[in-house]
Amino acid sequence: AQKITQTQPGMFVQEKEAVTLDCTYDTSDPSYGLFWYKQPSSGEMIFLIYQGSYDQQNATEGRYSLNFQKARKSANLVISASQLGDSAMYFCAMRGVTGGGNKLTFGTGTQLKVEL
Amino acid sequence: DSGVTQTPKHLITATGQRVTLRCSPRSGDLSVYWYQQSLDQGLQFLIQYYNGEERAKGNILERFSAQQFPDLHSELNLSSLELGDSALYFCASNERGVGETQYFGPGTRLLVL
């Protein structure tokens, strides 16, 4: 079975500072993918960044980067130069192949609040 | 805007009733996924369709069913509704159904009274 753990229910960060949101995972699949999604208060789920288990380099997308440490089974999201609009719930998710299909298993999320 | 559309945005109904949620995937996407987000269960995968065929099943109740039509839109049918079915229901899509990113629709917020 796959499991995603996000241990930070809530985080505060000051505008323009960097913040790291933690994510650890557990899987027996040899190949898997890790995703981060953002959910603003309006409710939609916005894809941010993806890391494949065999990717040699950490993924980056603009101000978002994924600190992937395979041996530690962690996939932390780093947001640089935080903006007020980054205030939202952030979900880490894993895609595995066990059982077929392409389902995502989500963590419980981290609520990020960016302050002036 | 992800390109995935869901209707209706909000739905209020009573216990015991039946509702249908509709999803149109992004243009070119063959695979559709349904997820449920509730306060007590978090985000859970319900079911996946690929080009009209069921591909994978998750924690979907027997009272719930889904299908994907030839034009690739999908419907999630929820029957004999209970208070605990109140949740945000998401549809997501991707092109081939394996490996790629899933793009989520805006969700349908269901309230069962």
C-alpha cells in the first residue's frame, strides 16, 4: 500500500521568504511519481510540480522546487520568495502502479499562510 | 483554468436522493478520474476510466457508480445519499491514463441535508 505523510498541519511564512513543506512517502512500487498540488480557499486543485522516481535531478517550476531524497523517502516542496497569493492548502500526492491504473494517493495537506 | 469542466458547481439535496455529477475532460484526454474530498476522509480516489472502459477502482461505495461516454465525458452517479456523502467531488483527466500529471476540474460541492 502507498502512504503519504504530511506532518505540518499549518505553516506561517513572511512575504518574500522561502518556505519548505514536508512530505514523506512509503511505497513498494519500483517506479512511482510524486506531485504537489495547491488548493486555494476557492477549492480548485492546481498542479504545481512533478518528480519521477528515476529522475536524476530535482524538479523545478518557477518559484517551486522539489527536494527529492529517495533514500529518505522524502519529497519536500520549497517555495521561494513567498507571495500573499501562495496562501493555500498544499497537498503532496503519489502515483504508483500497484493495482493498475494511475490513481493518486494524497497526504492530509499543509495549510500555508503568507504574512506581510 | 485546467481545461477540465465540472457541473454543477454546487448541489444541495436531501438524504435518500440520487444525483449525477458531470465531467468533461481536457481536449485530447482519454482518461478520467473521480476523487472525493471530505473533512473526515481527506482526498480519496474513487474510480478511473480510460476511453470508456473502467481502468481502476478505489474506495467507491456500491451506492456510487460512474461511466465514461463515447464523447469521453464522464458522469458520477450517487444514490441513496447519506449525510456523510457531503463532500467536494473532483474530476481529473490526463491523456493516456498512465504516468502523466492529472489535471483537476473545479469540483462539485455536494451538500446532503
